[in-house]
Amino acid sequence: MREPFIYKGTIPRIVFGAGTVARVADELLNLGRQKALILSTPNQETEARTLAERLGAVCVGVFSGAAMHTPVEVTLEALQVFSDRGADCVISFGGGSTIGLGKAIAYRNDAHHLVVATTYAGSEVTAILGQTENGVKTTVRDASILPETVIYDPELTYSLPVNMTVTSGLNAIAHAVEGLYAQDRNPISSMMAMEGIAALHAALPAIIGDPGDPAARTDALYGSWLCGVVLGTVGMALHHKICHTLGGSFDLPHSETHAILLPHTVAYTEEAVPHLLAPVAALLRTDRAATGLYDFAFGIGAPTRLKDFGLTTRDLDRASDIAMRNPYWNPRPLDPVAIREMLQMAWEGARPGSS
Ligand code: NAD
């Protein structure tokens, strides 16, 4: 029988398609803005400056100091540049790190925020900001954090290295998978989740074959948008919490951690809600979503072992302690022994169900 639900959409304006980066000036006009500060990481500074040249007078500068986990000191530096240049909005050109900086600025000064998204992390469509101060990562959720406009131009993703494409794509799939069993799931979020997973499942192997495949890059970005909307609209559970713990307390890289953990967190949770994960298992042509996700990730060359990222078994003890310290809802309640076993499997890179 159909379950009761509450649905509330919170999607920014989306401009999607090859070549749409050329529409940035029109979209600024649409927002009534004419003095944009472009943000990027040092890695994407050249592309950010190309965009600045294209924008001409409506761009007042480029700040290329964005960094992973949105350090507050970088935000303060960027805010100074924002006011020195008399900017009236920000354009984040990049992935989650750059978008985090744009959100941190908008959260503090209510600036309009246009995103040109170049990875599959999904941050551009959420009202969530994670930032770090004195080594502590905190998360805030506020309507002012949701960007106003997002431009998805698949041509800008051709340059995303294949290894990052794989882990970023699995990061997106993780949002959608957790959305399927969220307490506040609804028919729209579940449809978006399955459409997003299917698009990425088809696109990622094709991109490995040809990183510049226009159709595959377009499908992957489309899938990542849908998965990002799921992340932004329903609550996450064990998978995201444990990745947050590992990222925040052990400085593990974001998308790689998601890629490694996903089959294991799904194995943990699936036994409580097999019916909610059955569509994923069916898509992957298997009877368990967890093994299907493991085989898919392995097949596209994703990292599979936490131990390859410098984590020790003693760290696993501490990680499971931290994970248990702030209990949160999960379809299968958190059990310290089972969580520790799950982390061990992920550390070793074992296939779920193999021990
Ligand atoms: P990232 O933004 O850190 O990008 C990784 C590197 O790839 C950077 O050097 C970047 O410049 C480069 N890069 C990005 N796109 C490229 C492209 N098309 N071609 C070449 N190089 C490119 O990585 P990410 O995984 O997108 O973001 C991770 C961060 O985002 C983490 O801090 C995470 O916590 C945050 N995040 C936040 C949310 C949210 O809703 N708040 C959601 C997802 C991720």
C-alpha cells in the first residue's frame, strides 16, 4: 500500500546542457546582479579566469583559494576580497570545495550565488554547508545557503580525471541510495533517486572508455543533479554520518571515502529494509544491492580499501566509538559490534557477504 508522505521541493533554477556556460551573463542579469566575484580552487584558476574574461565588466575578480572542507580562514579572506571589489554576487566554478566557499559567503552576507558545477558531488542543490574551524567540521542547514542558480554544462566535466569521475559518481549514487530509505522519503525523491542511479550506472563505465564521450558525460551530470536533489531534500543516515566522521576526524578524502564505504553501509542497512533497496538490486541485476554496488564499484576501478588511505585498525576502533557517540536514526539501529565489523570489511576491501 502507498505510504503517506510530505513533499516540499527546494530546487534552485537549473540550466542544463552542453555549452550552457555561455549563459552565465544572462543568468546574472536574470538575478539582477552585475558585479560577480568568481570562486575556484587553485586547480581550476585558469578556467575561472577564462570565464572572467568572457564575462567582462560584470565580473569584478577571481578568488582561487577555495579548499576542501571550507576552512573559515579562507572564507574570511574571500569575504574581504568580495567587499574590496564591491561584488554583489558570487559564482562558484567547480566542485563541492568551491561551492562550499560560495555557500559560506552567501550564508554570511546573503549574496546571490550562481554555481557552475563541474563534479558530481551535488552540493550545488543543497542548503547544507559544512565548514571547518580549528580542525573541527560543523554543518549548518539554512535556506540562505541554497544557491539561486545552477549551470550544468557537461563539456566542463570532460576534464574531470577518470579516477575522480568514478569516486564523485559513486558519491552521488550514495546520496540517492540513502534517500531510498530516508525516514522522510517520498515518491518524488525516490523517483529522482532511481533515475539518478540508473543514469550514473550507465554513464560511468562509458566515461572510463572515453572521458570525452558527450552522451555519457551528459547523462552522468544529469544523474548527479538528481542525486544531489535527493541529498538536499531528505535526511541521510548511517552512510553519510560515518563518512562525515571519517572525513572530519581522520582527514580522509571525501569522494573516495563515500566510494569505499557505500557497499558496506548498504550491507549493514539492507537486512532491515531489503524491500526499499530492491529497486537498486534489480537495476544491478543481483539479489542484494550491497554486493551489486560492490561489484559495480570494483568493476569501474574505484578504491575499495580504507587501509590504502593510511587508516589503522586502531583508527577503526576510534571511528566506531565516535560514530556511536552521537546516535542518529538508521533503518537498522546502530550496534557498536556490527559497526566495527562493517568498518573492518571496508578497511580490508572485502566483498559484502564474503565473511
Ligand atoms: P572538490 O571540489 O574538492 O574537487 C576536487 C579537485 O578537482 C579540485 O582540485 C577541483 O578544482 C578539481 N576539479 C573539479 N572539477 C573539475 C573538472 N571538471 N576538471 C578538472 N578538475 C576539476 O571535490 P568534490 O568531491 O566535488 O567536493 C568535495 C567537498 O564538497 C567536500 O568538502 C564535501 O564535504 C563537500 N560536499 C558538500 C555537500 C553539501 O551538500 N554541503 C555535498 C557534497 C560534497
